[in-house]
Amino acid sequence: MKIIDRLLVVTLSILCTFTYAADFDATIELSDPIELSLPVSGVIKTLDVVAGQYVKQGEKMMTLDQIPFQAAKAHAESRVAVQQTLLVESTRDFSNRQELYDRTVLSTVRLENAELKVKRDEAFLKSAEAQLAVANYDLSYSRLSAPFDALVLSVFVNQGQSINNAIESKTQIVLVKRGIYLARFTISAEAYNGLQIGRSVTVNTQGNSYQGSISSIVSEQVGAEGGQHRSYLIDAAFSSDKQLFLIGDKASVHLD
């Protein structure tokens, strides 16, 4: 009897291990899309990408008309220059009045007025510098560049189009990271067996093998004869810099 029990334990252990390390049919999907938009408003001067195009990190994709942004920066710079000059003058005047006050030639009221003017000019200078910082920010974000090597999935704008993000910010370009793919497959609740994100896998497709890991697990209720059954939709992320894959390509995933 003990021998039979041991055989049952060994058999169940083998079956569990087999289930947990099985191969699953999968399809290739692109990595999660990244939606991009400019945080500033303006007219699109140049649009340098189309859907299906590959771009490198830092490559320019879209530029707004630069005239209003450059004009705003020039205006802010002139304000800073003026306020710096006024602060120098008011500081010098206060210093002169301080000397006269020390010699009891100047009244306290006139000295205090000079000091207040210095403080006012300091505040005006800070305001001008803040305006310049905003102008520089707007100018820097009037161009949209690729944040990483990517495939352009969708483009929702056209050259010459006016965008107004003050009213509503809308997605303008959608990217997916180049060389990052998902092998998507479904497993039953019985085969799930506590599978966790980060679990190492081997993705086999087009005669090659790629190391990857589980990146997403979504529980699903599937209708079938006899009622609802739970299954899990699994995404295994892997990378391939040289080989390009298409959505729907066949693959198999081995749980390492």
C-alpha cells in the first residue's frame, strides 16, 4: 500500500511539473502602444513621419510653427534684461541714500521708499525670469521627437493643422518600441498553477528561440458547455533587434 501511495505521489508530481512546464501555442503581438502629444498649442509646420515608419530615438517627428514661440522667448528675454537694469539702478540709488541717511542728511521715509523700490524691482525680475522659463518650456515642447527607437503605429494629425491643447489634449502620434514583442497565449485555470509576472519563458518562432518573461496576466471567464470556465490570457515579452515580426505570427511559449 505504501508503495502504491508513493507511486501516486510521484505520478502527480510529474504531471504537475509537466503542466507547469508545458509549451503553449501563441501569437505575436506588438508591445503596448505609447500615445504621444505636444503639451502646447500651435500650427503644425512639418510632419515627418507616417504610420508604419521606423524612427530612431531623438528623431524629429513633428514641429509646430516656431515664429510665435521664438517671439515669446525674445519678449521674455527683453523683459528680463529691462528688469535687471532697473534693479541695478534701484540698488545703486538705495546705496547712495543709505550713505546720506548715515550722515543724517536724508529722512527715514525717503530711505524706506528707496528700499521698497529695490524689493519691487527684485519681484519684477523674478516674474520676468519665470515668464522666460515658460517661454523656453513652450519652445522646447513645440517639437515632438521619438523618445526611443520605435515603430510609428498611428498618426492622427496633418501638416498645416492647428492644435489647441488649451481646450483638449488629444493623441497625435502612437508609437510602439522597436524590437520589443509580445507572445500572447491562453492557459486554463488548471495549467495556471500560480504563474507569476516575471517568470522566465522561451519563445520559439520562425525557427529561432528568444528568452523572455511573463509581463501580463489577465483572468477571463470563458463560456462553454456546462457553464463558465476561468482561463488566463498571458503576455510574454521578448526582444529581437534583428528579426522583424508581424502581428499574428505563430509562436510557442515554453515556461522555463
